Amino acid sequence: MAVEKKTKLRIAFMGTPEFAVPILEALVSVGHEIICVYTQPPRTGGRGQKEKKTPIHIRAEKFGINVRVPKDFRFKQQQRAFADLNIDCAVVVAYGLILPGVILTAPKLGCLNIHASLLPRWRGAAPIQRAILTGDEESGVTIMQMDEGLDTGAMLMVGRVAITRETTGESLHNTLSEIGSSLIIKVLNALMEGKIWPTDQPEDGVTYAKKLERSEGHIDWRKPAEDIERLIRAFTPWPGSWFEVKGERIKILSAQVKNIDGVPGTVMDDKLTISCGVDGLQLNTVQRAGKSPMTVAEFLRGFKLPIGTVVN
């Protein structure tokens, strides 16, 4: 797999979200030649339905890198345009498009994917949040040689990080992006030197991280407080966790488990501790629709929730 007598590689970068930005920056900073960036097409949204470019698109343009935004790779013209880049490898990070075999095999070293989990655990769309939500004790990044399966390619390098009671979806996202930035540089150096070889993923321990749905953030107070607290951390900042009371949707940004007993969904004290299926949750930081985040004390000054109130 080595590329002989090279100190830098010709690379196509394929990515879309903010998670991929530090990785692109790392590749540029060490001198690899980023021939082209592939990303999702701009989409309309927000006020005025203006077209919005992806974070990777914006960053690539600042670097002066050519950007391509195909909707897919089904057609010969798109496949030929990719092959004509004559690249050593493609680095793929949360790109969001399926790459057919003709694309995967076009670069000399193939396509390398940076996946935010410890494969084969949490293949799929939302590995960061699913790891926290399920109570995993660690997460990490796997660099793999892509094949036509869903995150099934042979592994080249793995980096690990502990998941603690302070870990949120946002903090883990940022940490894994940093780990991925470091790992891909090490992998590319090892490939150039012929000092690394892919290892098949284990057959045991396969799980799938399905795409996040906004509706999952609606808190079911019948569940144990431990589960709900993990949900709050996993879904911070997106898609967010929330409950409804007095016709309003209240978003919970942080909370802690308390040893109390009561009917699920009932406000138990003047500190906004809410009973759950097992134990309860004392809310710490919340947010009303259209408002800034606030402490519970600030919230309760303008939004009374007497003891005994039931929230949904």
C-alpha cells in the first residue's frame, strides 16, 4: 500500500459537516496536496430560504481549493471526473453520499474513512450520540479502508477516549474531530512509508447507530433518571431534549440525578426536580423557545411551576 519516495500525497477530501473541518485543516497544514474537495450541494433554509453552503465548502473556498458538489456518483461523467484527478487517496469524513466501487478503487491507495466510533460498534449515521445515550464507557475514532458496505471496511488505526458523566454530544464531537485530525496524519505517513496494513473488523460486537430524529428528544419521564440524563447530554446541542408544560416546549441543557420517589413527570420541589420512573432529575440549565439558555433559578422567576405540577 505504500507510495514510494513521497513526502506528501495528492488527496481528494470528501466531507460535509463541521466535524470534518479540523481534519481538512490538518491535512492542509502538514503540506498534503488537496486536489479537490467534494461536499454536499448547498441547500436552501432559514429566513429568506437562502442557499447555504456546507462548513467544508466554506472552509475549502477560503483555502482556495476547488469544490465539487455532485448529488451522487451514478453517472459515468462524474466517475470519470473523479478518476481523472489521478489522486493517491481520498479522505472521507461524514460526506453523506454513497460511493460506488468504481470511486472507491480509483485512487492508488483507495478511500480512507474517518469514522467517529470504535468499529464495529456504532456503524452508521449517529455514533457519537448513540454511544453516550447507551451508556458506553468509551468512544473513539477508527480510520478504515472503505469498501461498499456500511462502515465495514478494514481498520488501519484506532484512537480512544473515555466517556464521563460530563461528556455531551458537543464535547465528544469536538474531541473526536481532534483525534481524527491527528490519526489521519499518522495513517498517511505510515502508508507513505509502507509501515501500516489494514486489519479486518471483528465479527462480534456489531451495532448500528441509526439517524437521530427530533422526536427522540421528547422526554419520557417514565424512564429511569439515569437514562434521561444521558439523553440530555447526548442530544446537546442537537437535536435537543425537551418537555412540554403550560403549552410551551422547554429544552433541558443540563440536569443531575437525584434520589427521590414520585409519580413520573411531577415537579417535586422548588428547585425544579422532576420525578422519573426511577429516581428523579434536578434541572440545572433550561431554555424557552426563542430565549437564551438560563439557570433554573432564572427560569422559575418568570415561569412558575408549583410543586405537584405534572409536565409532559
